[in-house]
Amino acid sequence: MELVRIENITKTYYLGEVDVPVLKGVSLSISRGELVALTGASGSGKSTLMNILGCLDRPTSGQYWLDGQDMSQLSPNARAEVRTEKLGFVFQNFNLLPRTNALANVMMPLEYGVRQMHRGRAKRLAISLLERVGLADRFAHEPSQMSGGQQQRVAIARSLINRPALLLADEPTGNLDSHTSVEILQMFRQLNAEGITVILVTHDPKVAASADRVIHLCDGLVERDEFRAAAVQGASVTIAGLDDQAADQPAPHEQPVASAAHSEATRPAAPGLMEDGSPAEVRGWEVASIVPPTFRTAMGALRRNKMRSALTALGVIIGVGAVIAMIEIGQGSKNALQKSIASMGANNILVLPGAAASGGVTFGSGSVKTLTPSDAEEIKRQCPAVAEVAPTVRSRAQVVFGNRNWNPNQILGTTPDYLKIRDWKQMDEGDMFTDRDIRNGSKVCVIGRTIKRELFQNESPLGKQLRIKNVVFRVVGVLGPKGANMMGMDQDDLILAPWTTIKFRVSGVSSTMQSASTSSSSSSSDTNTLSDLYPGATSLYPERSSVQAADTPQPVRFITVDEIMVMAASDKHIQQAMDQITQLLHERHHIRPGDDDDFNLRDMSEMTKMLTSTSSLMGALLLVVAMISLIVGGVGIMNIMLVSVTERTREIGLRMAVGARSYHILRQFLVEAVVLCLLGGGLGIALGRAASILVRAILRWTTQPSIPAIVAAVGVSVTIGILFGFYPAWKASRLDPIEALRYE
């Protein structure tokens, strides 16, 4: 039955402007079960004809039928499917994968089969074939650990793993000694006896003499076609130069390949093998059996080039590490900023008194006192968008306790709601003063941690008394820590007291003092005014001293506060609260339309937005810098992958020769790039976290882990692997198998 038929096959190579015809119209047919030798001098076209018969190359013209199917116009992937289903190759240079053991080399064609074989069965079949060719003790050996004859036997076992209909051997004994050549040729004869069609391509007439049929090529044409069935018996003696007895004895490992392959399931375990027939040296293959072939191939390639893989992933490691570190540092600084803003009070609105003016000169905000405690009460009562209100009176004075003194940053007179507005809910010791203390003008206070440290040191200040401008205050509580604000000011360096006490006792504003101030002003005016002809009246009663006035304060009729602190119900209600406050104060202060306001509103949310925006901008800049390093890492991966494609050109050609389609090669190199990026991403995440922890430990900067950043880093790693690995993978998949196998 006819297996191979070619008609008028021509092949011309185009080298620039020169056309080099190699085959000039070859026609022949080969039946199933034949052992054929293609011979001829160098340049006669025998290797080119073999490549065409092996579907590695296509003819310039003519037709080629293999097993009744026209091969001439098939696509590269279709020819690859034919190679993996019907053809087997034994190359002159063996073409084994370096740094890969014999078992993996033999199993390689099964990775590209149209019908995937179960991993365990495939392994048992490969083991039986290696035993068949006499390599029962070489399963785990790499090509560098085997002789030329052993490597050729591995190549023969690999060519048989798919049970091909046609076996092509290119100079199978060209690199072997005479004794090994006899064994290899005897093996081919045995394979042919089992029904496999064998074509030997050789220029050695001694090798050709072992074939049943010899086809001589000369200058691209079939010169003669000889059948030598009668001469086969003594052919091997002539080749090796051995005596008849040695040549006629079969090799000790000879047994039918078909029977060995079909009976591997029932064959007892050999010494050194496991129960399923696999060698003890390759137990790890059982674990790998659940891994997809492409992924397994890619991981094997990376494992064989550990140093190059590590250097390739280094760029991604640094890039991802920089991204993670920058995001965590940026997120930490942003959160620290938000905490600092929150420590100043969330959703705060400051209501400040207006500015006085005289003669066109404005004296600045707060130069005229226009805000009253009743304004604060009405704001809380009549403005629905307002949550809390606290009038505030400020003072500066020396604070004395025993023989120690301190000048606080702030002495504030306010209400208990101040703590809610400032989000200052924690108390270290004691409690906040009450509304009753405000009504009574009680001389009680709450101090910050800095005051406690400077005046009381390690003592508890509760119940102890301190003096502010000779006014004695009893400490009823210690505030929790706040730390420095965004301006660097210590927020714990303050004293809080009822605003009535600070207003009337510490600041000293009372009706008596106001009258005294008025009298003094009048006296001064009388002295300097020429129109007053009569002396002033003399008081019948002595004036009270300042101590008496402080002990019995009489509030003035019009009481003012320095500012009113307001907290809106939420961020969304800030503008609504400001509109309501403005409308209310216009009514209370009798401000007509078109007149200038005697108060100012300051929205703390605007400052918050500005600082948050600035922090986000700085974080984005840091992220851009880190992303640049990621891109550089991606370029490094592309560069190394391109170098890898160049270095592994022969390997790519070999994989294509045994049946790999273009998408197999594309997928393999893409998986390699993605795996490198994933490994680099994982190590980069660890590096970034370590850098973030070191920054927090050494520089005392606030950092915060970010799960989205880690997920994004993994996604970016995969994306970079795909983007920068696609071109090298595509380039590898476009290689011509013939050119790749010839690459040096």
C-alpha cells in the first residue's frame, strides 16, 4: 500500500538575486513497511527532499501525498499536526534538549499531540521505549552525561513516542563509531520489521547497503532506484567490519517495540522503578502531572536558566517594590494628614468677628468685637445643618503651680461641646467641666498632657490648684493626647476652662473695670481738653481695688466672645450650614443688603480639600516614578526574552519539528514572561513591604499597608508580562522550523 508519493517536486532557494535550484522535478513513491535509503553526494538534494517528506519544508512546485493526503499546500500549523501524528525524526546531531533528562526528552512530542495522553500513561510509554533502546538506567541523565550512541538512542525513542507511520533518519550514524552504528542500524531494521516505514538519509554507501531499497539522487534528480532485498542479510557485517556471528546476534535489549508499548501496564516493576514503572529518580513527575503541558514546559525552561531568570525578574522586583513602598508611604502620609485635620476638628466652620475701619484704614479681622454668646446659642437652635456650637474666648498668661511655671500655647474659655467639635473624646484622667460650671463662672480647668508634664511631672494633677494671673483654678481633668497639628504646633499644650471664668476673671472684663476704663478715659480727655472750664466731680466712695473687682465681677451688658466654633452635621452640610449662619447673623446684627458683614466665616473643609489634594498629587507623582521603574523592568524582560529566543532558536525548531504549532510556542514564551513577572511581583511585594516597615521603624514616617495596591501590583505584573513578552513570543512562533534547526 502506497504511503508516500511525490510528483515533479522542485525546490529553489532564492539567495538575493541568485536562484539556486536544489530539486529539479523528483517523482517517486514509497510503500508502507519499506526501509529506504536516500543517498547522494553532498548538495544532491537528499536533505531537502527529506525536509519536504517530513513536512518541515514545502516544495516550490509539484505535489506530495502522505497517506493519501495532499501536503503541498497545507498551512504551517496543519503540517505540524501531521508531524505529530504520522512522522518521527532522528537527527544527525540528535537535537536533544540540553539540561533536560532523557525521560523528558522522550516525552516532549506528547505535549503537542492532537489528543492529549494521560500523564501517567505517557510516562510509562516513554520508560518502555527507553528500556527498548537499552537505556533502562539512564532515565534521569541529561545529554551531557551520555555518549553519542546513547543520545542517538534517546532520539530514536523520542521519534517513536507518537507511534509514527513514517520514520525519517538524517545521517543517523554520522556521529557514531562503527560498533554503535551497527546497533543503531539493527534497531532501524527491527523497527521496520514491526511495520514502521523507515527512510534513511545518508551519503555513506555502507549504511545504504543495509536498506531494502536505495534511491540515488544526483543534482536534484533521481539517478537510480535500486531494490536490494537479497543483499540485506550480510549488510550489517560489511558496515561494521565485525565477524558474522557478532553482526547476526541481536542486541540484548531488542524486543518488538509494539509489544513493549502495549504491555507497559502489565509489565512488572524493574529494579530501581516504582510500582507504576517510573524510575525512582523522577518521582517529582507525578506532582507535575497535574500541571498543564505549556506551563510545565515554561517552568522547565526557567528552571534550567535560574540566573538569567532571576536577573530578568529583577527589574520587575524593583519596580513592584517601589510601587508598593511609595503607595504605602503615600497612603500613610495621607492618613496622617487626615488625622491631623481631624484633630483640628471635623467639618468645622469658624465664625470670626469682623474688621474695624477708620479713615479708609482696615484694622484686620477681630479688631471689632461683634460676636456674642447668644449668637452661638441661636446658631445651634435655629440652624438645622449645625450639629455643635462652642463660643471661645482666648487668653495668654503664665501658669504657676508651686515653684514651677509654664506659658501655654493656648488658654481657651469654651463649653463642653468644644471637645465634640475638635473630635477630642478621650480623657486621660478626670472629666470635662459642665454647663453648670459655665453658668457659675467656676474656677475649674482641664489641662493637656504637655501642661501636666511641665507642671506636675509624674504627679496626678486632679484636684490640685494652679494659678493663671493670680486666679486659682482647680484641675478636674486631663485631656487625651492629640500631638502636633499640620503646622507643627503642640495641641496638647493648652488649658480649657469655662468661657465665663476666662472672660470675667482672667481677662478681667467686668462692669466695674469697664467703668474704670471709661473714667480713666474721661479723665484723660478732661485733662487734654481746653473747652472744659470746670473741674470734675470727686467720688464720695473709694474705688475698689482690682482684687475686689475680680472677686465680685459684674458682667457688662454687652458681652462678646473671640470666635464661635461650629461643627456641621456632615461634610455635605457644610455649605448649607454656612448659608444658614450667614442669614441668621444678618438678622441678629441688623445688616442690610449691600452692607459689609461684621463677621467672617472660614470653612475648614476647603483647607482639608486643599491639603488632601496636595497629598494625593504628591502620592501620584511618587507612583508615576515607581511606574517608570516598572516600565524599565518590562523593557528588561522584553530584552532578555528576545535574547532567549535567539539562544533557543534550535530548541524552538526542534519543538516545531516534533509537532509544536505556532500557538504552542507563542503560549510557552508568554507563560515564561508572565511567570517571571508574577514571581518578580511576589518578591517585589515582599520587598516593598519590607521597605515600608523599615521607613516606619527608622524614619518614623507613617505608612499603611494597602491591599488594593498589592492586588494592583499583581495585575500590573501580569499585564507587563503579556505586553512586553508578546513580541518575543510572537517572534519565536514565526520561526521557520528548518531555519531554526540550522541556526548556529
